[in-house]
Amino acid sequence: MASFCILDEFEVHKNEEFLRIAEELKPELHETEIAPVRLLKLREDGSPEPEVISEEAAENLKAKCLKKDDKVILDFGNHHVGYVTLDLSSAGSHQDAPAYVYLKFTERLDELTADTASYNGWISKGWIQEEYLHVDVLPAKIELPRRYAFRYLEIKVLDVSLKFSLVVNAVTGKAVSAVQDEEVTAISTEDEILKQIDRVSTRTLKNCMQLVFEDGPKRDRRMWLGDLRLQARANYKTFHNTDMVKRCLYLFGGLTFNEGKIPACLFLEPEIEPDDTYLFDYALLYGSALLDYYRATKDMDTLKDLYPVAIRQIEIGLTYLNEENLIPDRSGEFWCFVDWGEGLNTQAASLAILIYSMRYGIRLAEYMEDAKTSQWLAEKMDVLKKSAVEHFWDEEQKLFVSGAGRQVSWATQVWMILARVFDKEKNRELILHTIEVNPRIRMVTPYMYHHYIDALIRSGEKERALDEMKRYWGEMIHDGADTFWELYNPYNKYESPYGSVAVNSFCHAWSCTPTYFLRKFYLEK
Ligand code: RAM
């Protein structure tokens, strides 16, 4: 379990003008009608691969008289985020007892057979998309109040009475998103896997684009800064909804806390409010998200407004350095994210991310013609690069190590490459050597894989990056992904940071970036 770093004193600073700008950019959500496209039946042996029993879902559904323990499984054909209405009635004698109904919405097929009752993870089981309904009077049209992220819906009759049955006349729904499929053109390639990867990426992005860039429409449903940065990159190359990025950057910039820190995430309801969680790396990466935005839009007014917020994050980051110019090791806390994954030591990566953010800070300062800032940042960055090599480079292993235990992980190598502690050729040697050694402490999230792909491309290993993308995201599709997942460890497919995959999110913002890589580095003229 991650130990959260809850702040003793938490003081929110609101910039009303920034929040006003953000509010004006609030999108109208598009609604699309959705309906089940087929009914499924689980195999006799209970295996998760259901048999398709009907393509004429609506007619077949209506024809069923459901008794105690009967169930139907509806397949909506693709992953959706939205609302569902049940149209129910009874057959037989007068309804003499409540119809007691169980509903389970799932994003993946596998989840239909997962045992959710024994869930014992460390985050709320409230995220599992299950409902228990008592329907006292039939017929009834029930508009379910929650928003779901789902492709499948199981409806099970927990009980009726001996004298009547439940009839599901129809299940209808509306999917919601700030963007529409038509806004994106498919990539032109003959490669089927790449086409699929691109399609699943854009679907993931679309379903996470709600009133802000959410991280996962099933779980969390809030805006995390690290996820936002990657979503925005994918968005520039696809839906190009730059207003949404602008809105989100202003929200983070307008809701800072203690010393001007940007929170790691924002809650959206009942009112937008910052979480009392500071993640060192996420806050530092704000500048990178701002620079991407500026490069995509040339919106100087926004840059001018938010530049001080970005530079402030670097200043705050620098205050954590000790006398040896190192960030003290806080791997045991939820303080510098880097990646989920048991036992990952984040000390070296945190210094690398600080260096990386300073390079972005320098670029921002150059656009702002702020020579003083770019100069001090460049000088300090050189000092930190030297410190990184001096303390973390292991000449014998030819790898970077991290923490007192001198841990070798993939994440540390990747972030040192992205920090450009070495030149391009040496970075190339390092990434190839890492692949060969295959350190035991692996990457587990698509978030970390994004940075790995980035590191390969920046080290001149473009073809290998493409192969790795196909291997990782392609394998997820092979394992049934309609949208990409929060966590995917090809070596342990049931891994969860929360104690059970039942609460993992299977449409997760930070996993949508293959579309960015493909469109930016491979398919654009
Ligand atoms: C989880 C979510 C989110 C991520 C944080 C660090 O709660 O998966 O996307 O940014 O962790």
C-alpha cells in the first residue's frame, strides 16, 4: 500500500481570474445514443469468454421472462462513458413482491466473472460498478443516476416471486464526451496493428475527455496533472481541442496551495477543489505541459499568465535539494510518482525529472524573453547533471542506480535519458544496454512506457520504439482492450496497485499516447 503524504497545513490559494477563464472554457458535452448490440452467454464451464447467443439483442431481450437467478449479459459493442435507462415490466400474475435486481457494468469481458464480493483492496470498493435495485412497482422506467464506464452490462434477478417474472423491455443509454469521433481522421497505414492501436488510443482519449481531461472515467474521475500532460499531447494530434487544455492549465494554475505548489490532482465536484496531495514530479511537469500548449497554439497571453506558476514549481523543486545537490530519498511515500510497481526506488528519477523540468523551464523563459531566468536555470541544471552522474552512475554496471540500496530499474535509466544527462550517443548505448540487462524492477504503467518510448525515439531508436509500442499496446489489444488500461504488466497481467484488479481502470488517460507518437514521429509528412 502506498503511504500518502497528507499535508499538516493545507492552504488553498485561488486565483479568481484564472478560474474565471477556465470556467468560460467549460465544454458542452456531446450526447450519443447507445444500445446493446448483442446478448452474451457465459460458457457452461463459467470461463470468461462468453458465447454470443444473439445479434438481435433488443428482440431477444424482450422475449425473456426472467426468474430468480436468471441473468442476461448485454454487450454495447464498444467502450462507452455515459448513462443508462432500464425499461422493466412483469409477466405472469400481479407483481406480489419487489423485483430485486443486481446490475454489474464492466469495461472488460474478464470482469464479468470476477469475484467482486471478496474485494479487499486499500481503495474504496465503491468504485466497482455494481448496483442492487429493489423495484417495487412494475412496469418502471429507471434512469440510473450514476455515470458508468462500460462495454458490458450484466442484469441478474436476485429474486422475484413464484408468481411473476421480470421482463427487460429495453436498455438504452447515452454516451457523453467533450469530443466526437468525426473530429479525427484515421491514420493512413497498411499496418493493421498500428491502425488498431491508433483507434483504441483515440477512443481512450475521447472517453476521458469530459468536462476536463479525466484520468479514468470509471475510477478517480478527476484530473491528475501527470495524466493531463500526456492526454494533451495526444489531443494536439487528434481532436485538437486546445481550449480544453487551456482550461485545465488555468484550473491547475488557479488552485495552488502552500508556497504556490500545484496539487497533483483536482476534484471536480461539487466544486472544483485541489486535492491535498503534492507529487514532486507531477508539479514539475506542469512547465512541460505549458510549453507543449504554447507550441501547439502560440497563445502568448496564456503563456504570460501561467509562466510564473511553472517557474515557481521549479523553484520549489530546487528547495528539496540537499547539500550534495540530491533530492533525498522519499520512495516509501506517495511523494514522487514515477510509476506504480512494488519496490521502485524513485530517488534518482526525482533528480532526473527536476533536470528535465529545468530544460523545459529554459525553453519557456526563452519564449518569454526572460534571459535572467533562462541563465540561472541553465547554470543550475549543469550542476545537477554533474551531481546525477557523480552519485548515481555506476561505471561497472554501466547503468544508473538509485537510493541507498543502489537499485537498478528501467524507470531510472529512462528518466536519466530524458533529462539528457548524457549526450545522444551515450543515451543510445544506455537504452540498448538496459534492454539487454532487462533490470528486474520493470515498468508497469503505460505512463512509464510512454516515457520509455520517448527515450527510445530521442536516442535515435525510432524503429525499436515502434516495435516496443506494438509489443506493449498491441498485446493489450490482444488481451481484449477496447480502450487502453491504467496498468499493464505483460509479466503479471493481474497486477494492481490497489490490491485487486477489480478497481483498476480500463480506460485510462495516460495510456492514450501511441496516437501521439504515431502521428508525430511516423506518419506526418
Ligand atoms: C492513480 C491514477 C492516476 C495517477 C495517479 C498517480 O490514482 O491512476 O491516473 O495519475 O494514480
